[in-house]
Amino acid sequence: MSRPDRPMPRAAVTGADDLIVQGLAPAADRALMEQLGEAFRIRISSEMLGAGGAAIAAQFVPDARELDHRPEQLADPIGDDVHRIGKGLTHRYPDRVILHVTQTCEVYCRFCFRREKVGEEGILPEADLAEALAYLQATPAVREVILTGGDPLTLSSRRLSELFARLSEIPHLETIRIHTRVPVVAPDRITPQMLAAFDVPQAVWLVVHTNHADELTENARAALRRLTAAGIPLLSQTVLLKGVNADAETLETLFRALIRNRVKPYYLHHCDLAPGTHHFRTTIAEGQTIMAALRGRLSGTALPTYVLDIPGGHGKVPIGPGYLTQTAAGQWQVTDPNGQIHLYTDP
């Protein structure tokens, strides 16, 4: 995306004109970029502009193929609205909820499954937040709150401190999980003040969204070190994306880089059926083949679970390759990572 001799950009790309100035789109495409920016907001952080590379550009630079909407694509592909309790709160599983504290991000990913919503509103209004917290107080089955949006770490340290303080007052809440791209795309936001906000009685886990090793810049790696030094356990979440990471070599490089930075690869998501994302999607069979190759190359600590978020709000299920075939009652054929077949008998 950026030439080696170009200085680090001072500001994020936020529109068609910025794309042209940074050389990310030709001037002749201004009208197309404006049209795509109206459909889904454009934002590329200065950190990602400095990182450069085709895999970065594919994730954040608008593409004419986004106008190719297909019948199977859904405005709400993972069914947030099916399980919405109130504005900003989704309760899909018995023991955990999603709290959408903001709809703002530091980058807007062109494959986003919430692309119809993110970027259109800012911080969750206080009245809605208070209603969500009251629901949590009154629902003892909820043990975990997942903060997402948008990106919760776009909030100021002051707002985060206030939010975590309020969450810490819920007696049955055991875990606060943060889903974010900020440590990678805007690492300078991981400040001592932000880290101090996470010092609450509950266990705080942070899930870093990252899709390619080129995203793990020197600044990003330093931000991850600050988080681990503060005692925050780190997981990662990756989307399988054609043209970005849909091969075993690229994903192996990413997962090894994450492990080196003390981040446990957690989920590899099959790309959701969001409008205008057909060009990013692989088949499930392709993803399973990639995962089978990775199992032969990586230790279990570096392997994520390959999952599909079932359209319509029915939850996530593992869709990794199958290694066992039942041939008779108590009789199995087992395929090892090298493709060899072995027999196994139940007790």
C-alpha cells in the first residue's frame, strides 16, 4: 500500500479523496470510491497505511466487487437482531452476553459482518447502557460479558474506566472479554491509563482480531507486550479470506507470529454472508483442507478452532476436517495428519 520511501502518514484515510492522495485508488475511480464509501464507511488507520502490502489493502480499501450482492447474503448474517434484548445488548447463549458499547472502529473491514451498522452511530447512549447493565444485574445466569461493537477500545480511557467499574459491581459476573483490533491497527491507544481500567475483580480476556502477519508491526508487537505485562491473557480471532490468508502457508506464518507474541490463536472464522463480500469467501471444503494441512505443521497451542457462525443466529459450530469414520458398531477408521488410515475399536 505504501512505498518504502514514503513517510508514515499522519492521519487515517477516511474517504475517497484520501484514498487517491495515498495512492490506494486512481483518481478515475473517485466516483466509485465515494459510492462504496456511502454504502460502508471508509477508514484505514495510519498504522495499517504504514504496514502496507496487498493483504492489508484487500481488507480495507473499497472494491467494486462489493456491489455484487447475492441472494444468500444477509444484512444480519449472524443473527444479532434475533437475540437482541435492547439497544446494545445481545443475549444468544445462556451464560454470556454481547455488549455493543460503540459502533465506531479504528478501521472498517470490507468483509465486516456488521457492516450495515458499524460506523453509523457512535457510543451507546447512557440510557441504553444503564438499561443493559440493569439487565445484567437482574440475570444471574450471565457469567461473561463480551465487549464489542464497533471496537470497544476506541473509547477513551476515562469511559473505559467508568464502564469497567460499573461492570465490576455485578456480583455474578466472572469474566469480561474484549474483542478488538486496536492493539494491531492503533497500538498507540494501549496506554497505561487504558491498562489501569482493566484492573477489576473479574478476569479480563482480550481477543485480538488479526488476519495477516503483516498487521503485526513493531508497534503492534509492543502493544501486545504491554498487555501481557499487565497480566491480560490474549487470544486471537481470524477470518478466512480469499485474497488475504486463504492458504496454509499464510496462516501458519500468522499463527506462529501470534504465539511468539504470547497470543493464543482462538478462532478461525469462515467468512460470514455479509452483503458485498462474495469475493472474500472460500468454500467450507477449502477451509477444511487448509486446517488439515495446518494440523500437520503446528502444535495445538498455535491451532485455532475453525468455526461457522450459522446464519440466522443459531450459534457457532466447529467445522474442522473430520478424522474419524465409523465403519461398524464400535469400529472406526482414523485419518492421521499425513493422510494415513488407522483402525480403532471402542471398549
